[in-house]
Amino acid sequence: MTVCELLRAPSKFNGKRIAVRGLTTSYEHGQYLAGEECETLPLTAGRDWPALIWIVRGDKQFRQRGVDPAGFLAANSIQ
């Protein structure tokens, strides 16, 4: 599926392993998978969000943002 398809209904995929295709891009805060030409993404709290998925390559990246990676890593069996 594309980044755009995933971001239109992300809760449908909770707890599932999926394959997502997009373009890799880097910004000052890290590397992301970007959607191409996402026309209608749902608003969250009245805000438009970019069609980006953060690519995490280890728990160090979580900690750099002040996030505890334990829950994510356990849910995805990443040790």
C-alpha cells in the first residue's frame, strides 16, 4: 500500500504488519517515508499533517526525541 492509503485509515492496520511504499526523504529531525500527491488526508485536531511516516532505525532515535521505545519495540518484537 502507499503512504497515502495508510494515512487515510491508520487504525485499520493497528497490530498488523504491512508493507508501505513511498519516497524516502530526510529532514533535520530524521528520515521519513513520504507519500506522493496525497489529495485527501484526514485532519487531526483541525490541522493538516504532511504525508510522512517516520523511519526509526533503533531505540536511540526514540530517546533522542524524549520517547520511551519500550512499548513500540515490544509490540513489534524488536529487541
